Amino acid sequence: MTAGLGSVVSRATGLGKDVNGPGGRLTILSDCELSVRAGEAVAILGASGSGKSTLLGLLAGLDTASAGEVWLCGERLVGLDEDGRAALRNGRVGFVFQSFQLLPTLTALENVLLPLELGGHADAQAVAADALARVGLAARAGHFPRQLSGGEQQRVAIARAFAPAPAILFADEPTGNLDPATGGQVIDLLLALRGDSGAALVLVTHDAALAERCDRRLAMRDGRLEPLA
Amino acid sequence: MTAWRITLRLLRRDWRSGELSLLAAAVVLTVAAITAVGFFTDRVEGAMARQGGELIAADLVIQASSPPAGELVEEAAALGLATARTLEFPSVAARGERTQLVEVKAADPAYPLRGQLRTRTDAEAPVEPATTGPTPGNAWVEPRLLYLLAAAPGDRLRLGESEFVIERLLDYEPDRADGPFAVAPRVLIGTADVPATGLVTPMSRVHYRLLVAGDEAAIAEFRAWAATRLPANAEFLDAREARPEFEGSIARASSFLHLAALATLLVAGAAIALASRRMVERQTDAVAVMRCLGAPRHLLTRIFVLRLIAFGLAAGLLGSLLGFLAQFGLAALLAGLFTADLPPPSVRPIAVGVGTGLVALLGFALPPLLQLARVPPLRVLRRDLGAPRLSAALALGAAAAALALLVFWQADDPQLAWKLLAGVAATVMTLALLVALAVRLARGLSHRARGVWRLGLAGLTRRPSAALFQITGFGLGILALLLLAVVRVDLMSAWEQSLPEGAPNRFLVNIQPDEVAALRGFLAEHEIADSGLFPMIRGRLTAIAGRPVDPDAYPDERARRLATREFNLSHAERPQADNRIVAGDWWADAEAPPQFSVERGIAETLGIALGDELTFWVSGREVSAPVTSLREVRWDSFNVNFFVIATPSLLGDEAATYITSLYLPPDRESLLPELVRAFPSVTLIDVVAILEQVRRVIERGAWAVEYVFLFTLAAGLLVMYAGIQASVAERRAEHGVLRTLGAGRAQLLASLAVEFTLAGLLAGAIAALAAEATGFVLARQVFDLEFAPNPWLWLGGALGSALAIGLAGTLAAYPFLVRPPLPALREDG
């Protein structure tokens, strides 16, 4: 499932996104080029509203582009419909969000189980328990999100993202809702698990210090992607 | 498998987290109401039919001019049914020199199978009930026979070749009511004594009856079996056909019960709609996450449908249990009122209830829920994205289709169902239209208002569609409560008044023409009001519009019976005050040319149309005239009424006896012996017992309807709660922002109070309008009663709902005001 080291797991060429706003057509992204190799950690830096979350959505196949091409795990997204893209994401793409996005009515363990069960994973229960243990929350498996702290909720989200052993993980401001100390611990965990699993990581953040810890950094300015030294 | 596993897990968690509690409450309540009504109407209708059974002393009677075949009795016994035979024939009773024409009835010891006989040992003794007839050698006689034969209890009387001891006075026999125009007094003996009298020969005119009673299903089976084997001279009589006035009361009680159940269904439907809307809103994030994690749309759709069905089944079973328990409580409450035991409930209402819950749930919740599968996965990054808007036509269409299906199913009466649906559609549309207008008006005002008024008005108009939905929901809830007032108080009292205190309770029949003046004098002297003395002439209908009447040509049993029996005809110059001409015109005066006026019901049954020439065989000659008017008759008024009335020019010269009805208060019953002595040939018929029965049926019907309306009340409250909940959840984040900006708690509370009070006022005023309109339509169209508008309804409805919703909404939102604003902001961010 995981792409071999060196192979490209996410690629975008000439990527553009326009939307219809009250003042006419608005260009959010234009002519973005990006290639992420297996096992590589790429940070995308940018100010609020610079379009970095839009880029993330396009790369993960959550949204469709106005121009250009996107390949995910070797497949061209343009040819796929919404269900096709969902099938492609299932088990191969992990997500970590700023607002955690745990299902409030499911326990920590059940939240981790969800992508495994959607993918028809054979040993879902054991894999989910193991993933939860790896983020240090084995003891909180039966807790509901509202019974967990923000840091703990994000750790559950990380366990959920890594449990199906994805080829690539998209993280959107994963520390945005956490205090610096907790945020630091969450990032440590995220990078450590990435190292273990060999998954590629695309991290969207406005935090330069956080970006420093990635292999490569790109900046989003006025809808364009520029490499940073 | 995946779908099932995820469905069950979600459902388990939904249940525990209380996420679906509102929806569950709405479904459980709907099902509880439907099943409670189902169980209860099953039982009450069963009991009512049995009460009706008292009027024929059985559940089913086979009446014939020859003895019932032995195989009928055997088959009834094989089906576990009780049977009793009776035979009636006219004869002459003799004591010494005196003789008197009597109606002899001989009955098996098991007689009566339903109801009781009432007897006394002598004129001064108290009345005692009896469930069996006289023992061999004894006779029970109607009190007036003692006067006619100058006899006393204990004396002997002769019938044919046998002598009998007058053992008791017979005041009441349950099945006598179906032949109230009997001329001769009754003598009741045992069937075992009949052969010895030598009075019954193959040539005698004898009415044989086989009385059958028992389990309803077995009765139906027996009837079906016997129908093919009955000789031409035999016919069925059942409880419902026994007496038109009794049937009318049962039909009305049934109408009320069904209406009450339907009201609950309709109101709870609004609660289900509100609750499912809220559920969909709260599921949007979870769906976006699942789509983001790679769940295909068809899987989500499958999960939603499975979840809804599993949820509906669980809530339906829970509701059925509640309905079952509720029904037991009611039965216990009413136990003392029923003379007959309530038959046990069947399990059918469970299926009906669960089915109703599922249909309502699928109709209201499925379209928005399926739309949820279309939530874009990008919502995980962009909170402003939601499910694509559901087409209003689809949502409304599904809900309307579900409602229509359920109403037709429940009402069991297409006409009532149509009227109800039309009424509901008109009501909802009127409500929605008026609310839309008012919301638009409020929006204009909010720009000019200041402070809490602006906040409150803005809150009401911020999302016009949500406001429309919510206030219309409030309106429906209040409408249910107000309808309770309209139906319960106005219609019910009108209904009860249709049987007023002074309704006639005695009939005098067989009054000879030469006695009319003397009787009038007697009644006037004792200040007894009568309903008028009416001539009565017996006649057999022989032709309608030139076609001979052939009883066998009628498919309807009642029509066949009517076509074979003799009619009681009358002639009059003017119609009875309580008759209503519904077609054609009544004649101008006593000299008008020969014509007939026919009661509408019998005209329909026998296929008589306005203008048809009717021919009757009266006193050995044919009498013909056209039908020039159709009348509606209130049989339950207990006034003297006739199916067919002729002009005096047509029947005025025929030999007639006279009939009247009068009201005798209980404290003046001592006049009766005097009346009987003064007019020995006059037959006195006591309808106090029948009246009492009808009144009890009405009373019981009212109890049942009130009880059922409790569910409607609960559903109305639930709709209001659902509306308030939905709106409170919607503005949590907004209050967080306002608090952050420094808005004080008092200001926020005041703005909430303004918003909810206005919403309540609006909903209440519109609901009052709708309730009055509905009450009017129900009274005039369905229950055939007079309707009186009620100004208190307007005041109470509008102000009461403004107060209640203002208070409830503000209180419901209060917990969010006392919390720090940040969590509220976070939850939404």
C-alpha cells in the first residue's frame, strides 16, 4: 500500500482555483507546482487567507481544481468522481485538523476504528487499540471526545490518521487550537509516528518554528507556492 | 456488513448520548398515541358492540318463521358460542271470565345472553335484575296485564291448555326494544312449557329466534358459515343494526376517537419534522469527516436508511409498550363504567403503531437525511459548507405523502380523511403564509427598533426559513391545544345537548282515534308535555317508480329487511320541528294533492329518488303518490318520527291509531298506573333504559376522547419544545459573540423574551383562527352539530401562547447565558 521511498505520492501541476465572490471571480490559487515523495515531510507556510488550506483540500481530493492536474498515490484525480476520490482516500490518506473533527458520539477507540471499518479492515479492533496505545491513550479508549482535553483529542485524531497505515498524511494547523506546550508534544508525536510509518506528511501551518522541523518548506503568497530556503 | 456494524454502533451511541432523544420522544409519542388508541378503541368498540348486544340480548340473532335448524345450534356450540332460543307468538291469556290478547315469549334458561331482565315480585317491590327467565310452570308478565286481567302476583293464568303461576312482574326485557309497537302485553314463559300449551302448531304465526353470543371472531365465523345455510324465511339481526339511534351514538364516539388519534399523529408529525431537521444539522460534521476518511456516498446512504429504520423500530416498540400500558391505565380508570367487561386487546395495534412510526419517520426524516450524504468532504476545512439545500418540493412531498398515507390508513373513512387532509393542508399553508408575512414585517421593524427590540426582532427574522418552520411548528402545537378546547368543550357539549335532559322517555302507542281527545285532556290536566299525537297507519311498500319491490333484489341485508316488513306510515300537514328537508319541498297545506315525504337514509337504502312514485298496500288497497321531499331525521332525539309521511289528502281517511312520546320526570312516575287505568288499550313503552344506555355510551365516548387528546396535548408540547430547542442551539454561538462584545445577561434575556413572545403571539393568533375554522368545519360537516364561536379561544390562544412560548423559550436559552462565552464560540468554530 505504502509507496516505496523516493516515489511521488502527491503531485500538482499548474494547479489553480477560482471562486465566485460577491465582487466577481476571485483567484485563490494559481499555477501551483508541488511534488511530495514518500516519507518526505513538507511544510506549507502562509498567512491566514493565503490559500494554504485550499491547496490542502485540492491535494487531498476534498475539492476540485479550476485548472491544472493533481495526482494522489499515483492516480489522477481529475478523472475521478466524488465517490472515486473517497475510495482513493480510504486507507491511503490520513488527516489531522485544527479542530480535531472527532465524532462526538463515538468513543476514542470507536473514532479510531471508523476509517478501518470503512475500509473493511480485517483486524480493525486490534489495529485501533494499538494505534491508540501508540499515542499513549490506551487507558482512555472508552472516553468520549468531550471527556478528553484538547491535546488528548488531537492525539486521538493522530491515532485515527495513522491507524490505516496511510501513504500520506495531511495536517491542517494541527496545533492551532492547542497551547504551545501541548502543541509541541502533539508535533513530536506526529513526526515520530510519521518516521515509524514512512508516510509522507503535508503540514499546513503559519508557525515558522513548526515548519523548521520538516524536510522541506514552501511558502504560499498571493495564491502562489514558492520554495523557502 | 460494514454498513450494519457502523449503523449499530452509531445508533447505540446516539441513544446513549441523547443526540436523538427529541426525535425518539416524537416517534415514541406518536406510536404510543396510535397504539393506545388502537388498543383502546379495539376494546371500547368491542364493549360498545356488546352494549349494543344488550338490545338484542345477544351478539347475533337469527330470526325466522320456523324453528332454527339443529345444525345451527351445533355449529355455534362447536365454535364455543353460547346459544339460546326464543319464540314469540300472539295468544289469549285467560283468568276466570277475563281474557286478554297477549304476546307470549318463550325462552331457554340461558336467555338473555346479553343484558338483564328486570323484574319485581309485586307492584311495590324493588326492581331486581335477572339473568335467566322463569322456571317451568311459572310466568312473568307485564304489569299492565295484572290490571287487564284483574290479577295479582301468585294468581294463575291460562295459556292454551296449560296453567301458569304469575310469579313476577316483568318491567324490562333487553330485546323488547326492537318491537316497541307491540299492542298486547307480554307474558314470558320457559320454552320447555310450550309443547304442553298446544299453542304452537306448524300453522301458527310464530317468530323464532336463535340468540348467539361469544368471541367476536367466532361470531364472525359463525355468521359466515350460517349465511349460506339460512332458509329464505330467516335473517340476521346484529347489535349495530338493532337500533338506529344506538348506532348513531357509536358512530359518533368512533368518529371522535379516530379524530383524536389523527390529531396526535398530525401534531407529532410536526415534532418529528422539527426534530429530524435538528438531527440533520447536528450530523453534518460527522458526515463530512466520514466522507473525508473515504466513506462513499452509497455507504453513507445505506447507513442512514438502516439507522433510521432500526431507530424507528426501536422507538416504535417502545412507543407500543407505552401505548399498551396507557391503555391499561385507562381501562382501569373506566372499569366501573362498563357493565360488560372490556374484551382483551389484540396485538394488531402494535403492528399499526410501529408501521405508523416508521412511515412518519421515513416521510419526514429520510429526505433531509439522504441529502446529508451529499455534504462535501471539504467541510472539514471550511465550516461554511453544508449539505446542498434540499428541494422544498421533495421534502414537503415526502412528508405530505407520508401523512396522507397515515391519515387514510387511520381514519378508515375516506371522506373524513379527505376533509382532514384538506384541512391540514389549508391550515399549514395559511399558517406558513401568515408567518412569512409577519416575519417580513418584523424584519422591516427591526431596522427601526433599538436595543433589545432590535436584537429580538433580528433574532426572529435572521433566518426567515428557520423562523417560518419554527413558528409554523409552534402554531401547529397550539392549534392542537386549542382544538382540544374546541372539540372538548364546544363540540362535546353540543353533542351532549343533542340528548337534552327533557328528552322523551315514554312512548304511548295504539291510541284509538276516539281516545285522542281524552288523552290530550289527561296530559293537559297533569301538565305533561307531549311531542304531539301522530296518526300511524301500517302499510307494505309494493312498488317504487312502477317497479314491484323485490326484497331479494337488494344486496344489502338492512334493505331486504325494510322491504319485507310493514311500514309505519303517517300523515301530517307540517313537518316535525326536528326534521330537515334536504331535497324537494314539503307540501303547502292539508289540502295539497297526494304525495310522500321520505327519510333520506331509508330512501338511499331502498333506492328511492325524489319524484319516484311509491305504492303501499294499506288496509287491503293500493295507495300511490310521488315522493316530493326527502327529510333528515334525528332519530336520537327520541321524538316520534316516521320514515314515510303522506299528505292528509292521501291517508287522512285511513283507519289509524295514534302515537305520542312524552317526558315524565322520575318523581311523577306515579301517574303511570293512573294513565294505564284510564286508557287500558294504550300501550306504554318505557325508553328510560334505552335513553340511559345511549347517554352512557356518549359519556364513555367523551371520556375516551379526552384521554386520547392527552396524547395530542403532549405532542403539542413536544412540538413547542422541539422548536425552542432548535432555535436555542442555533443561537448559542451568536450569544457567545454578543457576550464577548459586552452584552449583559439581562439584555440578552430581554432580547430572547421579545423574540419568543412575538413568535408565540403570532403562532397563537394564527392557531386560534385555524382552530375556530376547524371546529366550524367539524361541527357542520362531520358531526352534524351547531357551532358557536368562542371569543375566549382567541384571547387565550394568542396571549397564552405568547406567555408560554416567551417564558419557555427564554428559560430554555438561559443556561447558555450563564456559561462563559468561549466554549460556545469554540463549539461552533
